[in-house]
Amino acid sequence: MEKNISGKQQQGGAFSSFKLFWLRCLLISVWVMLGIPAAGYPYYFYEKEETRTPNEIRRAEIADLYAGYKRLQFQNAKEVTVAEALKSLKNKKTILVDVRTQKEQDVSQIPFAVTQKDFEQDKDKYLGYVIINYCTIGSRSGRYTKKLMKEGYKAYNLIGGILLWAHEGQPLVRDNKATKKLHVYQEKWSLAPEGYEAVY
């Protein structure tokens, strides 16, 4: 009889140890999910050091924003980089069209660009031209490029717009004079290069 009782006690002890083990596992899982370090299981969190310059961070943000707008609004629109635009502008049959508002244009523009309003007034004249459209970041100009392509024009969107143009070290003008002032349309797009005054 004593042997049977002792055997049952051993079985009960083993069962209790098994339950205790799984209870500890459960508690550790809950602590981890809640972000609470469990005793005996220290967690160390290190903040990753940012090695990029402020301008590199802004350029990356511009690229990400542009990619998102393109995916949603003008996926099939043709596009050019700043370098490709500069090369194309050496050709007399290339025109740069600023599709932003008058308020934005009054702050600064890319040299030799024409406004969308002026372009539209004599649009047929440019049927054989390469038309490079730009806005702040490429969203509005991307939609306009898509529209012109459907109408049979050789239209291209400037990737990253006037923001990336400035980041590439290209000039902006106001009343035919160089300026470091740039209208960024909205606070979200306040990604002008260092040394520029952003307006929105």
C-alpha cells in the first residue's frame, strides 16, 4: 500500500513539474509579446545609427513617394531622369512644361520651362517635340504625361520633379535670376536640399 502511495506521489510530482515547465514557457511568450524582459532572459535593444546624410535621406523619401504615386496613378507613363532630361534639352525639339500652379511658379521654376497654360494655348505646335513635364515630385506631371501620351504626344514625366532636379544640383530661377527658394506644395513634400528655403 505504501509503495502505491509513493508511486502516485512520484507521478503527481512529475506531472506538476511538466505543468510548471509549460507555464513558464507561456509566461515568457506573453512577456515577449508585451515587450517585457523576462527574468533570466535579458533583451537588449540598440537603435541603428543613421549613416546617411540629410540630403541622402530626403532623396530616398522622394524616390519612395514618387514610386508610390506612379504605381497608383500613372504606371504606364513614360519618364526620364534629371540626367536624361538635361541631355534631351540640348535638342531644340524638346520642351519643358511646368504643370504646377501659378503660386508655385512665382516662387521658382526650372530655367526655360513654359507653364502648362502657355503650352496648352499652342499645343499642336509641339506634336513632333519631346515634352518633359514636371511638378513638385512627379505626381501631377505624371498624370498629365499620361493624358498627353493618349493624345499622341511624345510626353515624358520628370522623375522626382523639381525636388530631385534641385537635389541633382541643377539651378532654379525667379524672374530670370538664380534662387534657392522652392515651393514644395505641402508639408509632406518639404524635402528640398539643404541650403534651400522651402515654401508651402
